[in-house]
Amino acid sequence: MAPPGPPKPNDHDAPRPAFYAKPRQKSVAPLARPLGDSLAKDDTLAGLLARVRASQARLDALADVLPGLLRQHLRAGPLDDDGWTILAANSAVASKLRHLLPTLAETLVAKGWQATSIRVKVQSTHAPAGK
């Protein structure tokens, strides 16, 4: 028997010419767009975006009358035709905030905001039990 010679090159081991290169596949994912741009292009969503921004602007306008520790437990809530909602992290924060409502309403009017009712709601961060 003859001694084994050098291994024969397999077809998959040999370098391929450039024209055998795999064509580059195009991504099927659409290009990402900032959410604000998408919302602004739709009339209904643009109105929603305007309300969200107005709600946050109201909360920002109250920064100088809200105690610092209280402010960090509040979020701007829905702004609708009936009024504006401030979301409190817990019932203690909501209770303290309710005592400040007359001052908050006066401050908003003094800063040029239209007088509306201010609601305070507790925003639960925990999932309901059993779900």
C-alpha cells in the first residue's frame, strides 16, 4: 500500500472567486423613527402628545411650591376636558398633596394656566395579587 499523500482539497475548503460571494441580504426591519415624530404626523396622536406635554409642563410649573421630597413622588397624569390629574406614589403623598390643592391651583392660574380642577390619584406600582 502506498503511503498516504497530502490531503486532497475539498470543494468547501478552497477559496472561492469573488463572483461566488453570497449576496448581502437587505434588512426587513423598517428604519426606526423617534416616537415623537410618529406621534406628530397623526392628528389624533398629535393631540395626545400635546396633552401629555401640557400635563408635564403644569407639574414643572409647580416645582417651586412643592416640597422637594414630595415632588419626587409625583408624576403628571392625564389632562382632559374635566381637569388635570396628578399621580401620587402612595396614599400618604396623595393626602399631603390634597392639602396643597388650593395653593397649587392658585399657582397655576398665576403662571397663566387656565383654571381647571386638579385631581389626585394614587398610582400603584405593584401588580394586583393573584395575577
